[in-house]
Amino acid sequence: MKILLVNPNTYRVPPVPPIGIEHVAGAVEEAGHEAEIVDLCFSDSPLGDIDAAVAAFGPDIAGVSVRNIDTVLFQTNEFFLDGIRDIVRHLRERHNLCVIVGGAGVAVDPGGVVEYLGADYGVAGPAEGAINELLDDIARKGVAKRVRYRSYRYDLRCPRKTEKTDYARYLREGGIGGFDTHKGCSSSCVYCIEANTRVSFKPVDDVLAELRSLADRGCSSFHLCDSEFNEDLDHAIEFCGALKRRGPSIDWALYMKPANYNRKLFRAMKDSGVSLITLTVDSWKKCPLYWSDVEKIVFSAKSCGLKIMVDFLCGFPYEDEETLCFYLDLFRRTQPDGVGINTYIRLYRGLPITDIIFRDEALKKNLIGYRGDGGLVMPVFYNQLSSERLSELIAGESIFRIEGLEKGVNYSRRAVPGSAGKTGLPECSAESAGHGEER
Ligand code: SF4
């Protein structure tokens, strides 16, 4: 079969290489199919470029990636699905192609997103692990289910096809490379779609081979696409050691959670080229030990010469201002390089925080964007603390930054004190309500 893979992501602050599509291209070619990629990131005429690719390649089927539904942040929110729906419709109606959608944005609400886009099929979970089965079923006309769910599994070796991505252009326009060491997260944050997802680690040698191939293509700076790097302390330390000994020399940035750390990890990260850590912190019902971990991580990172920023999600139901002030004081004391604060919580179907809010009529008054029909594909936020009030509380201190007031990402702001935010990372991690970011 010939499959045309379309990257419809034209978000360029910064531009994000289509890593998910590179994996899917590798997977289908391994199975003997042919793949062609149409990357619309820098396109002046997306539908025209699709027409040209269809004419030249003659695909049997099309795949469209959905990296994110929207930018996740409230103030500068951009909703992406309408543009993607136009592309799906064009492929189906103009070219009579069956369209499969996949990517982190689909996993957020598989049924809702596939329906909204009008696609024929959707894959929730890593499409590289499901695409060949789905293609076989379609060829046999045996597909019953519109949405196929797939867990992460790295026993399936999947080479990543990077040759068709114009990395020179991405790098020129401010993008950087992306890679992952594992999928899934064992934590249980109530606001995050990654919570309690199956964790599988990629063989370290495979990751190093990917990095070497991207280094050959000019990438020297990377952002890790793992939800949080320190899912497993031993694995994180082992990876850093292997990268230092056998990998290319790179500069990289990563996310971590307040768990699974020690001094050895921070030293290993520093030795392997890590230049920026973004620590994911939230204020939902945490015990004192959690805050103690936050402090220790900030101190350890700084003492090892690592820059560390915090993405802080707060303003949860039943939380008062006094509690928030306590946390702000903690950050004033520990002095990370920056704290991006988000008080607008993006709600998704099936999340515990969504259920908590929808069960309480008083809380529902704080919903923004809700139309009363249960739909959460279009952005709905919970907010009980306005940006204006937050501005008063942080009193113009340079360490703090209100998330969402401007576009950008931590790695492109790293030289700017008091900046943080997780918008626009290399494609491969799931969209998350939790961090107030688009990963
Ligand atoms: S917010 Fe981070 S630590 Fe929490 S579940 Fe999501 S990915 Fe895991």
C-alpha cells in the first residue's frame, strides 16, 4: 500500500519537526508499504501541496497527524482542529482517500476528535504500533472499529525516518531536535491525560542511534519528548551515562517531576549535556514531602550547575489564596531560574479533575468556554483566580511569569531570567492538561 502522511502542524513558535510521522513512516516501510510525507509546517499553500503530493505519489490511503487539539494555554489559545478538519475533508472529498488520524491530540479524546475531524479511522496511542495492523484490516475490508486503541510497546522495533524532514529549515527557523527515552507516566496527576499510562522504555542503543542520525543532519540541540525524564531513576542515570560515553555531543533540555532523583542523577544529566530542566509542579492536594522534594530538586540542580525552571499549575477547586501565597513564598526562597504560573486548567473528558468540577454546581460557575453539552474537544478551562489577581500576588517579581500571556517555550527563553512555559515542544509527547503547556 502507498500511504501519504500529512503533517498539518503549521505552528511555528517555534516550528516542531513531525517526529510522530517519522516513526509511522518507518513502521509502514518496515512492513513493506511505501510512505511519502507532506510536511505543511512551512507551506504557503497547504491544500496545493497536498494536491501535488497526491498527483506525484498516487497514494492508496492518507494519514494525518494531530499533535495537539489546541495550544492548551488560555490567554493565547489557538484551536487547531478546524484547520485539520479542512485537510481531512480535502483528502476524502477531492481525492477520495480513506483518512486515518493519529497522534497525541487524538489520544486526548479519541471518539470526540475522530468525529470532529470527520476522519475514517483514528489511532489512540502510538500509531507506529498499530498502523500496519490497521492497514491490513482496511485492505481486507475487515475494519469494524473506527477508533483503534494501542498501548506503547517498544518490543516493536521502529526505525524513525528522518530523511524526508527538512531539518535545515526547522533549525534555521528556531526549531530543535526531539527524541524520547520512554512513553507513559506512572504518576496520577488528576488533570493530566498521561496519568497512569503504561510505561515502556526504549532500548538505550536505539535512542543513541537516533541521536547520531539527527546529529549528522545538523541537530546539536534537543528537547526530550518524554512526559517526565525521571520516570525511573536507574534508567535515567543509565541513559545519561550511555549518552556521555557513546552518544553524540549534544545540548538538551527535559522535563522532570518531583520524584525519583538523587545527586548522581543531576551530575549525570550535567555530564551528558543537559542545559535546562523544567520541573512540573502543581498544587493539587500535596503532602509536605512533595514540597520538600521540589525544594531539594531545585537546590540539587542549581548546585550541579543546571538551569532549572518550574511549570506551576495552581488555582484548583477549593484552593484558597493563602495556600497559593505559601507556595509562592516557597519559590521565592528556593529561587529556581524561573516559575511559569498557570491558573487556567484545561479540562478533558474522563479526567478526575473534570469529574470533580462537573459534580459541583458551584465550581461549574468557574468554567470558561463550556457550552453545556458535555463536549470538551473545543477548549474548556476551569479558572478561579484571574491573571489580574495573580499579577498582584506576584508583585512584578522577575522570578515569576504568568503562563500564556505570550507565545514561546522554555528552551528558547532560557537566557531570559524569570521565564517558563511548555509550549511547542518537539512532537511526540501527548497533549497534557496538567502542565499548562503544549508538549
Ligand atoms: S503531570 Fe507529569 S507527572 Fe503528572 S501524570 Fe502528567 S506527565 Fe505524569
